[in-house]
Amino acid sequence: DAGITQSPRHKVTETGTPVTLRCHQTENHRYMYWYRQDPGHGLRLIHYSYGVKDTDKGEVSDGYSVSRSKTEDFLLTLESATSSQTSVYFCATQQGYYGYTFGSGTRLTVV
Amino acid sequence: KNEVEQSPQNLTAQEGEFITINCSYSVGISALHWLQQHPGGGIVSLFMLSSGKKKHGRLIATINIQEKHSSLHITASHPRDSAVYICALGVDDKIIFGKGTRLHILP
């Protein structure tokens, strides 16, 4: 969707290195989310934000941190990447009753 | 236990057939979402429902709040409808996703 941009789209990194994924939105939506998608599990919530500097954990938050210093940007950081964090990561936004908008996804491979 | 269950998990049908995908849930929700994901592609929001029925083109979504059940129907199915269809529940500030139904429409 043109309103959300994720970067990078693909990344290969080594175990133990830090990685930051970026989600940028142009819709001024208050809520932003990071999900990971793995075969057999569907989409699982990592962290979400309900405003600048306001974040909370999801069901699979261990090993991840987030920051939101501006409304338009929501960063997901893997402090020390592990192979279990190989996944496809999706960012999403939500505003009121207008539903959800998803980014195109970031495919992360940890080797 | 799963708060949201979709059926069937996989569905193969011939072009032109009427398709129904079901979603049952066990928690209180503010809204129910139907999403579409094409292979290797992003996720698109199809519908957001809190009651009744919505229609968009060949797609129809219904929800029965009392029975905690929703259905997604596709009329006159086409190979381009082949995708994974995901039911998701709006619960407080978050959404809970079903595991999806993989639909394959044969020409």
C-alpha cells in the first residue's frame, strides 16, 4: 500500500548482529504494529504503538525492541539476531474504524 | 486453544464456483477483518465488519455476532482469486489472526 513503506524489503544478516527494520507511514495513523509471519503460525504480534513514544509488547516480543519518535516512523530492532528470527515481518497501521493497512513486508534471513 | 478458527484450511475449486470460507471465534470483538494475501505478496484488507453483511464486487462478507461466526463468499470465482484468506479479530487495541485458508481456483 502506498501509505506504508517498509525497508529494507530483503535482508540477510549473521547471527549475533543487530538489525533494524523501518516502517514509514504517510497517513498520520495513531496505531502502528509489527508482526511476524511464519509457516504454521500465521501472523503474530511482536510490538505495537499507540502514539509517539507509547509502545507495548505483543505475544512474541522477546528479542525485539521498538521505538517511535515520530508519528510516521516505527522501528523494530533485533538487538542480537538469532536464526529463530528468520521470518517475514509486516508493519501495519490502524485508524479508528477504517481498518488496517499493511506494508509489503520485509523478508529477514539470519544465517 | 485458538481464539479464531478458519475452515477449510485448504480449498481447491473450479473457475466459476461459489466459494465459502468460514471463521469461528470465541472472544468478544470490536470488529472482524477479512484479509487477502497472494503468494509472495503483501496483505490487503478486504472487509471490516462489526455486524451484518458487506459486499464489494464478487466478494461478500457476513457476520453473526451472537453465533460468533463469519463467512467470506466469492461468487463466480476466478484463478486470480487464488490466495490465502485470513480472518482476524479486533480485540481491544490489537488483532488476532487466524491461520488462513489457502484457496486455489483452477481454470
